[in-house]
Amino acid sequence: MEYTSLIDFLQHFETSRVIAFLKEMNVGELIYNPAFLGITAGLALLALFMKWRVLLATIVSVTGFVGLISYTLQQETSLTAMTDKTLIVFVFGGVAIVSVVIYLLFIKTD
């Protein structure tokens, strides 16, 4: 095994490069990409059928929160008024996602 090729490969994962990549990537646009949604749904179905509850909970929580945050940021939510409908959607959507994750991880039995 050549260690020089491994070191060259791992140099692409420097922190500065990873942060630059994450800054360029727009997660808000990614959540509306049909290919991303299809792959995510396929992985979720695979995790459901294979009974990989932790992976399923991770997929549901990450995708749900990214979609919820993207929706909230598009609506220009104001924190000054507690009657803002988008803020209410964000709070109850977050509660729903956390409830599903708790169910998948702790309550559901095989």
C-alpha cells in the first residue's frame, strides 16, 4: 500500500477546502432539486426496509430541518411578532420532526 497516494488523497479534505465547499453549496436550492429528493427518498426507503432506524432517523431529521429552515428563510420571518405564521410553522414543524425522530429511535420496536 502506498502512503503517498493516501496522503495526496487526504490533502483534498483540508478544513479550509471543506469550509470553502460548504460556503459555495447552497442548501436551500439543494432541497428543491428532484435528483437530491429522489436519492434521499431512496435511501430512506432502503433504511426503512432494512430496519436501519438510526440512518432513517438521521435522513428524516436532516432533510426535514433543511426543508423547514429553507422555507422559513424564504418567507422572511420576523421574530418581533409572535403571531407570525411562518414562525409558528417553524416551531410546530420542528416539534413534529423531533417527535418522529424520538419515535424512530426510542419507541418503535422491531
